[in-house]
Amino acid sequence: MAARVGIGYDSHRLAEGETLILGGVEIAHEAGLEGHSDADVLTHAVIDALLGSCGLGDIGTLFPPDEEQWRGADSFDLLRIVLGRLPGRPVNVDATIICERPKLAPHRAEMEARLSQALSAPVSVKATTNEGMGAIGRGEGIAAMAVVAVETG
């Protein structure tokens, strides 16, 4: 059995009138993430980590933001496409969301469950703040990073 590891990162701006979706979970908040798709930074970070683990590029290459077919796409649909391209299966995911608000503790278990079900692998989701520093610290956006292990043989 061989295992490969990948790391992913994504960030998007918060904007009024958008829906906030993280890890496939809609979260009530006065602003949501702005992007070409549903801007789910957690799922996007997982996708980039999966792609990177197997040398398959990145989310922007596979789903270019200038292609209309991806406008408003559900990130879980993108995740399913990526899983179909992997030469192996995910073993586990460890992810961190970075934001000042909203508080994510009440949503972590649901995000973990949704992602675990989609990946058929254990997923750990953590949340932290940026301690008021930079754009994320000012509440202008949300970022996420993820590390995955993929069994390839």
C-alpha cells in the first residue's frame, strides 16, 4: 500500500447577499462567501489537497473560474468529480477554517459528517480566528486549509 499526502488552501471574501456554505453546511450569517461557484472554502481546500496528493493540478485548473458551466456550482458536485479522477481513495482529512465570525463550533460535527460521508473517510474540522490581524481578522473573508492522505495502491 502506498499513501500520498496533499495540502490545500482557499479563501474568499465575505459579501452581503451571499449564502455562507462551509463543508456543505449552510450557516446563518449576515454575509456569505463570494465566488464563481458556491465559494465553500472548506470543500475547496479539501479538493485542492486531494488533487495535489495525486499530482492532478488544482481546483482552478480543473474548474476554471472563467467557464460558465461552473458558475454557482455546488462544491460537493465538484468534490464528486475529483473523487472520480483519483487513482486511489482518501484515508483521512484534517482541515482548519480561519474566520472571526460566525462561531463555527455548533456546525463542526455536521461539516465533518457531510465531508466524511462524501469521502468515505474520517474528516476532522477545526476552527480558529486570525486574532484580529489582516483581512480575515477584520472579518472581510474566510479561509480554510486541509491536509489529506490518499491510499494509491
